[in-house]
Amino acid sequence: MNLTHAGRFALPRHTLVELPPGAWEVVATGGALWLTLDNDPRDIVLEPGQACTIDGRRRALVHALADAVLVLRPPLQAPAAGKAGPAGIAPAGAAWATA
């Protein structure tokens, strides 16, 4: 399934979704979510109440490890190019450095 907009999404166990292009804050409000970014060797697992911000430089997929609720919203401040580190991930709600 491809998401096309921000929102709150109930994901049954084993659902796989592709996030729309762009910077997003990805929040798990229920269940567990596995977030993976193209060409990033790390696995990011979000438990309820956890979140991360991606900068949109890479294709992002989210897999529900159990029945889960995903909240997808624009970050508080858009990430500056090259300021998010090699994976394009920052802690949830963190202010991005600007040039």
C-alpha cells in the first residue's frame, strides 16, 4: 500500500506501506512499526510513543510488526539538506539545523 498524505492509519499485523516522498515525522501510537530506508543498513523499530523524523532523501517503507497505529505528519521544521546525518533520521520533534 502506498500512502499519499499525512494522517493516522490503523495497520493490521504484517501490513507494508510506502511513505510518500518528502520529510515526515513517523510516530507509533500503538503496536510496533519497523521503518526501513533505502540504502540504510540499520533497522528502526518504533514502539508505542516513539517517533523519528526522516528527511525524504530516501524511499521509506513501514511494516507493522503487530496491529499498529501509524501517525504520519510533517516535521515541525523541514530538515536542511545534509544536516540530518547519513541516514536522514533525527529524534522526534528535534529541531533541524539550518545553514
